[in-house]
Amino acid sequence: MPRLLHDLILEQAGQRPQATAIVHRQQALCYAELAEQVQAVAGGLLALGLSRLERVAVYLPKRPETVGALFGAALAGGVFVPINPLLKPEQVAHILKDCNVRVLVTAPERAKLLAPVLAGCHDLHFLVLVDTTEPPPLHHLETLSWRNLLDSHSARPGHRTIDMDMTAILYTSGSTGKPKGVVLSHRNMLTGALSVAEYLGNHGDDRLLAVLPLSFDAGLSQVTTAFAAGARAVLMDYLLPRDVLNIVAREGITGLTAVPPLWVQLAQLNWPPEAQESLRYIANTGGHMPRTTLTALRRGLPNTQVFLMYGLTEAFRSTYLPPAELDRRPDSIGKAIPNAEILVVREDGSPCAPGEPGELIHRGSLVALGYWNDPDKTAQRFRPAPGQSAGLPMPEMAAWSGDTVRMDEDGFLYFIGRKDDMIKTSGYRVSPTEVEEVVYGSGLVAEAAAIGVPHPMLGQGIVVVVKPLQADDFAATAVIEHCQRQLPNFMVPLDIVSRDSLPRNPNGKIDRKGLVNELQNLFQEAL
């Protein structure tokens, strides 16, 4: 059994070296070739002087070098930080500075966009660029090509690592604005890969399509789960939903995991016979799949199993609904995945009765190590698991999700809602504060409140209610254009609603729930 995350690749290379590990467009790497690349990256990072547990960030779309860099950093004894390729320079700079990244792997065109902000990243020492042979110098950084990194292979072994050591930091939107880094150990990620592969029944002949960002825990899981099973991961950054169907048919994809907005689009298409024949299962994560979408997918893929899942980055994956239960419980998020226990508790930590709403608590080896360099937020999310023996001197920590669920008499769980104001759109959790900060940066508004309203394609659409600085000369389009320059597409508001004043609750805070209740019907009618 593998002990560390990179062992997933190295052990497959020893057992079935010629089996295909990853496919990207016309390029394919077998496990032996991928292992060789991972080892070369690790050696190159060590030659640069990478210390134990230092951070290596990767700001690239899905491609072989992305996978090689992530697992190479793990093998070297470092910590990899996958950055969503949709993020803009200011957001990338926040991540680089927040977790003191030492090495950044990216592409030349992305480095040019980052040039204005990299000067302020004082802990960053090395810039590794793919698709170039002679990278130009940039600020205080030592720049080298991807080939230079592989060729500067160090013979010394990587730093000694055990399964409880951190190996990755995944950034997720925080309720107070700036993204926060969820710290994951080798044990966290291995348990996740093996657990998911177990309940999905993955095996060496599977071909898994990776369409979600590798900076997203569910996206990274497509790769780690494939490697755990000795399967093939097909890397894809799609432009149109039709592209997904085409590659499923062309590559003989057997497993596809996506988020509700993509499923909504795919459900409207006619699946080619080749896709209907090859797809053994599809899986949903990142939000509730609409009943009409589920029905349409099952009609278009009559021989394909459907897995409905729930998870949070702080504990990777929590529950799944077995396909056999789909007809009886289509609105359920299922039961705990292997190697996890899910509890539903009241505010005092006591267990809820069947049917009683309570907070979902996740315990087990999937629970993350906390938020990077943020003890206050860590103490809020990671707290002692309820129901422990009073004689236990060091209590086990669990992930308190902040999500309200209920459990039926048979132990199946149903999602009710969130305690916080986070917006779930396009499979992403978006902080209202982060959107509001950018809106304020336009210099056109005095007050702003970002909210999520129901949307048939996105799950929730982002709407910002504002009080303009100059009501007579206010242009909502100017605010949206400012947001488009500063935010990735999935965070750009659908609309800006102007008001003379924003409603307040008794505590004097902006009444977000009141705005949601007021506006959701209006936007549903408009859509």
C-alpha cells in the first residue's frame, strides 16, 4: 500500500510501467514516463535548494507539466500549491505571498501578466517557465525553463517525509474576503484517493476525464483517484460542452465527474452512441443537481450509473449516494464515504434526532490540518469531535462544515442550507466580501452587498446591490466592466442593482437574507 501521495505514481510505474497514466490532447505518458518526469522535477527542485515543506506553486492549465510539478514537489518533500488558472494577477499574488511560495511554475504569457505583482512576492525566488528555452530575467527572480529544471536533476534523495506531513495547500474563498489555504497531508490525500476509488469501483481499465480545475479538491481527485486505481486520467480544459461529449466518445471515457452548471449544459445535448457505451458512471459534486437535469442525464445515458456526492475542501469528500438508492432518494447526499464518519448535531454538540436539522460534522483521516497561518479561522472550523470519551487527554479534531442537513430514519442525509453567506456558483464557493471589495475599488459606490440568487445554470448567480456615490451619474455597466478586469469570470456579477439605501437588520448590518428573499423572485422571472 502507498504511504505517501507520490507513491501512487511510483508504485504503478513498478507494477504496470507501460500502462497509460495521463493523456493530454495528442500526448500520452505511461506510468514509467510519468514517474521519470516526477523524479526529475523533484531532483530539479532539490538542486534549487528547496527546503523541507517549502511551497511550490503551479499556475498552469491542465497539462502533463502541471501533474509533474505537483507530484514532483511532493516527492522532493515540499508542498504544492495549485493555483486556479482563471485567477487574475492580484489573486495569484495573494496566494504567493500568503503561503510564502518559493518556486512558481507557469507559462511565459502568464508570467508577463504577473510581472507587475511578482515584485512584491519577496519569498518567491525561482520562476520556472514551460514552453520556452531561454526565459528572460524578471525582478529579483532566478528564471529557468522547464527543461532546465529537469536537467538540473539532483542525485540526493528528497527530504524525509511521513504521512502526517503536509503536502498540499488548496485555496478556497473565505467568508471574510481573501481566499484561505486549506492544508492537506499525504494521509488526507491518500485516504481520499483510495476511498473514492473504492466506492466508484475504479480499476486499471478505467479512463477518467479530468475537466474540473486541479486547484479544486474534486478536480485534483480525478487525477489521484485514477493513479490509485492504475487508471488513465485524460486532462481537458474544455471550451464548449460539446467538446466534453466529443472527448468522452473519442477517448472511451468510463468515468466523468462534474459540477451542476456543466451537467445542466450537458443534459441538453444528445450523447453520441460511443459515449453512451463507454461511460460506466457519472458523478456530481459542488452543489445540488436539479431534478430535471438528473432526469435528462439518466434518459440520455440509460446504462450509466449516477453518483451524487457532497464534500468540502476541509475534509475532501464526505458523502455519496449509491446509484441503487437514486430512485428512492434523488434529493439525498447519501451516507459517509469509506474511512469517514458523518454526524448531525445541535449547537451544543448533542446528536440530532432523525429528521431534525443540525450541522454536518465530518470526522476521520480526511479532516485537513487547518488553514494556513490562520489560527482563528482554524479554531472556528476545526473543533473537537462531539461524543468523545472524557478521559481522552488529546481530543480528536473534526471538521464542522457550517452546513445544515438532516438525517432520515435509515441514516441518509439531506442538504438544507449554509450557515454563512458564501455564494455557490459554477461549482465554486465565492466570498461576498471579495466581490464587494472589487466593486468598492471601482470608486463608483458608497455601499455594496453581494448576494447569490437561484440560477438554473449556475446554481446561484451573483448580484450586487449598491448605493451609488453619485446617483445621477451612475452606470452599472462601468462597475461590471471593472469587475471583469479584476475578477475571474465565475466571480463577475450578473447584475448591479442600484438603491438609495441598503436594508439593515436590528444589529445595523446589511440584511443580506432580506435582499435575497426580495430579489430571487425578480431574477427567476427575468431568467
